[in-house]
Amino acid sequence: MKGGHLQIVVCGAGPAFDVTDLVRTAQERSWTVAITATPSAMDFIEPQRLETLTGHSVRSTYQSSPGTRRSLPATDALVIAPATYNSINKIALGLADNYAMTSVAELIGRQVPTVIVPFVNAALAARAPFRHALASLRDEGVRVLLGPDDQWEPHPPGSGNERQRAFPWVVAFETAAQLAHESRPATSGHT
């Protein structure tokens, strides 16, 4: 799929600083991009730099800037990355306690093709609530990039700083773009 609108939701984890890699990957393929950040993510990103790059304000609260649309734009795909243990569990439970989680809940409810890329350590990933959250999200049609098939695994506790450089930004975009392409209605060309 060439072109479209990508909504990115960034959570508070080390790789968030490099979300520009995802933005640039999408833009190189003629996609527009907007970013929403969880409150915790604001400590990990540079909103001004992202606003300059995307042409859109980074939203993290319900309060919008003057002249900014309050509703979500038409979205072809959603990428939630890096997704934290906390955010993944909230999303699976439908908890909407901040603007980012409310946006995610609505977009998934609209059946927007969604990709989640967790950034969790192996101890957190081993917890039953996390495993149940992943299963629930996958049952709902959300594509979670985690496991041997995705070549992205939880990292050993304490190794997040070394692991964040390998974060699969390009794979996240390519997966989202493919899902968006597959979800578009086929046009037969017959009249």
C-alpha cells in the first residue's frame, strides 16, 4: 500500500526516543503520520522535533492546542510502539485512563489495522496477566509483534538499554502497511 495515514502511539520506554525511525520510514513511503504519547512517554521523546517532522502536534492530553482538531483523523493503520507492560495490559482490558489509551481503544473499536510492538523484559513477559493480554489482543485482531516468528523477544531483565537499538521500527511499519492494504475493500473495476 502506497500512502495512507499512520497513527503512532508511543509509550514510556527507552526506544521511544527513536520513534523518528518509524516516522521517517512511513514518510519515505508517502504516508502521513501523527503521534500520540502516553503521559509517561513525554519524558522519553522530543515533542518539538516530532512536531516539526510530522507537521502535527504530539497529543498527550485531552486538551488540544488552539486550531487543532479534537477528533481522531481518518487512520489507515495504528502502531503502538514501544508498548510497555502496563500499556499492553490496559489496552487488553479496555482501560482508557489517559488520552493515548482512549485513542487506542477507539481505533481498535473502529477496526483500524493495529500493530503492537512490546518492549518488555522476560520477567514481565512471563506473568500471566501479560500472556492473557496478548492472547486477548490477538483474538481481537490486533497484530502483536512478539515471539520467534517475529524475531523480537522479551529481553533479559536489566538489558533494556542494549536491546533498544534493535527495536523493529521498520518491521512495525511494514506490518501495519500490509494490514492496511489487506483491509481495504477490493475494487473490481466493474460498473
